[in-house]
Amino acid sequence: MEIFVVDAFTGTAFGGNPAGVVLLTQPRPAEWMQAVAAEMKHAETAFVDPAAEGAKPLRWFTPAAEVDLCGHATLATAHVLGGEQRFSTRSGELVCVPGGDGSITMDFPADPPVRVEPAPDLLAGLPGVTIKAAAQAVSDLLVEVASAAEVRALVPDLAAIGRLPVRGVIVTAPGDRPGLDVVSRCFYPAFGVPEDPVTGSAHCTLASWWAPRLGDGPLTAEQASPRGGTVRMTLRDNRVQLSGRAVTVLKGQLLV
């Protein structure tokens, strides 16, 4: 069966977030998918049945576990398949629509976080930042800090973050240049991803957090990882539209 590596949320090869995409030709158990994802070592590998009628079944695996929602691997899958796509997933049906500029817009569920008090492990995991607010989303903990400079300079204690009872931590602040609304970085050590290059699902939380203050959008967000990437996000009621581009960098055959 065919397997691809696609750089998502970027228009340039070797930027954004690389995702594996496997086009299934027959049903495979979750244990096999997990083994393939561990072999690929990308933040997520997507598995899709391209021949399915209606919404195509789509699943995502990190090197360590299956996840409920993954934006960049969904974008990568839609890019590989081409055209408008509907996927059946753990997070419901997801629709991906290509744009005239080469981007793809994905319709995802919003994930508004609820304010919480910062836990000791969170304070230990984010040294050197000024925490303005912490908020719990479905899977992640969002932390707003004082400035984009603090987001960019942060050297997290991943062991402390990994002890938190969440999928990961989103650290965010307002943008620091014209045309940039939001800056973030995302850490998922408990799921085998110390720092994710660009996290689509995190922007369902980021859009829900920032849109009430910055406007419904579209907002331009930069995930300031070493690879970096750009996500356009628009909050509409209980849904978030995420837009980005993607580049295929590898195509091959999976032999097992």
C-alpha cells in the first residue's frame, strides 16, 4: 500500500509539521497502525481508506498512542487525496475543502478551554515565563504568557509537563509583528512528542481562546517551533475553520 510523508501548514518543503499518510487497501488492526506510526516516528501518522463510500474512515497515531483529533495529519491526508474530502473520525465528521491559493480549509469542532489554577508541575514545566492565565480544554492545557518573546525563548521542563494529567501544554501569547495575531508552541512529552512542530488540533483551542478578544477571524497564528508553521483560524459558533498549505516530500510503498 502507498505511504506518503507530507509537510503540513507550510508551502515550503522541510517546514511545517511532517505527517505520515497511509492509504489502506484492506482493514488493519490498531496494533499494526501503532507499529507503523512508531516506525515512522512523526508526530502523527494518518491511516485512511481512500476507497470508502461517503465519509472516509480516518485514524491518527503518534509514535506512542492513538489520538482523538489531529489537524496537520488531516491536512496532509486531504492534500494526498485531492479535492473536497469528508472523513469519519473519533471527533466526528471532518470536511476539508481546497482553496484557489493552494490552501486547504478544514472544519473542526471548537475546543473552548475553562480557566484553572496553574498546578505545581505546570509552574515547574514552564520556567522563566509570566503566566497570565491557564485554561483546561478537552485534551490540552492552554497557558497564556506575557509576551511572544517569552513563548519563543521558553526552554520547558518536559519531565514536569509529562506528569500533568493532560495530552499536552499549549503556550501562547499575542503576535509580535504586523499581520500576526497569535504565537504558540505545543509540548506533548507524554505522547512521545516533546515539541510538536505545528498542531492543528491545538488551534481549535487557540481560536476559542483568542477570538473573543481579537475577533472571530480569520486570525493568523504562528507556531514558533524550530520548523515553524502558519495556521489561519476562524471561529464560527462551535466550529473552527483551519486553513493551511501542504507539500508532499516522499511517496513510497509499505511492504508489510
